[in-house]
Amino acid sequence: MAQVDRPLSPHIQVYRPQLTTVLSISNRATGIGLSIGTILLVYWLVAAATGPDAFERAQSFIGSWLGILLLLGWSFSLFWHLAMGIRHLAWDTGWGLDIETTYTTGWIAVGGAVVLTVIAWIAGFIIWAHT
């Protein structure tokens, strides 16, 4: 019998990505984003405690395009985990475990994280403009 070059069991190439899969993977990725953002926060705090020169370097990095991008990702990750955490709390009560509600709450979590991130950044710019 000839050897066939194919996976022995259903493989990732067979399946179309589903919302639940993407949300689960995204939750893990944003967890990594929260860790990176926490390192950035610690760097900023240590620089503030070290002295004005170190703090100025930290501020210039955080104010750069890369720093702003990292802050944006960190704030989105924070709101993403908040929304997904609320969703998981609902699941812990036994609510929302059917597929239709799972998809609905998934899209609500995505929208909620985006809306909360936008609101936080707009509020931050308004506060920054008045200082």
C-alpha cells in the first residue's frame, strides 16, 4: 500500500476559522500585550524615580510613534480582557453557552473593547489638551 502525504486526523487546514477560535486566540495574544504594556509602565515609573534625564528619555520614547502604538495596544488589550472577563463571568453562571448567544456576546465584546478604547483615547486627548 502506498504512503499518502496527508495529516492522520482533521488538521487546521481543513477547518475554517470560527469566531470563537479567533476570540480565544486573541484573548491570549492580548494577554501578552498586557504583559508588554506592564513592562513599559514599569520602565516609565523607574525612569521617573531615577531622575529628570531618565524620565525625559522615557517620555520621549512613549511620545514617539512606537510608544503611542504600544500604549494603544495596551489600552485595547486592557479593555479586551475586561469585556472577555465579563463574558466569562456570565458563562460561569451558566448563561450564554449556546452557540447563538456565544457569537452575539463575542461580537459585543469586540465592539465594546473598540468603543472603550476610542473613548479612553478621546478622553485622554481632551485632558492632555487642557493641561
